[in-house]
Amino acid sequence: MHELGVVIEVVKTIENFARKNSLTQIDTLVLQIGELSSIIPRYIESCYPAAVDGTLLQNTKLKIEILPGNGICKKCSKVFNLIENDGKCPYCQSTDFDILGGKEFMIKEVVAC
């Protein structure tokens, strides 16, 4: 489970951000995770308490927003969700597409108290 290492790096990033901005308490951390990324949201949620234990983020709420894995069909130029449609354009049935989004993993927001 590489998610623990990812969350530990997020904690380090947030702690550095907090120091530079004189934040002493953080209420909420919002992460964005793409449907097509290699990060599994439920694993992030399960390892989060261990990763933040003893840190500035110890009592912080975690919110995760899932970003859709969308593609654009190279044949008909329609945008569609790759997961929901098993990688096949629902308009023309082509499997030739470019990925528009869904591989992201980002810190979206840090809400201070």
C-alpha cells in the first residue's frame, strides 16, 4: 500500500506550508483524487489517522473529492467518462480516445481554524 507514503508526504507538505504561513491549527484538509490515478481513496482514508498521529494535522478532518476520469473520443470528439463506459465511447463505440482528466492527486485546500 503506497498510499501511506503518499499521505506522509502530504503531511510534510502541509506542515511546511503551515510553518511558512504561521498556522498553528488546521481544521480540514481537502484532497482531490482522480478516478484514473493509482491512489485508492479508501486506503488514503484508512491510513490517514496513523500518518497524522503526533503531527500538526492530528485533529484535522480529511475530505476527499473524486475527479472524473474523462476522455475525448478521437473519432467523434465527444467527452465521456472512461470508467462508466469501460473505455468505449458511448456515442460511436470507438475505443480510440485521449484522456482529459482523472489521473490527478492534489492538495486542494487547507482550512485553518
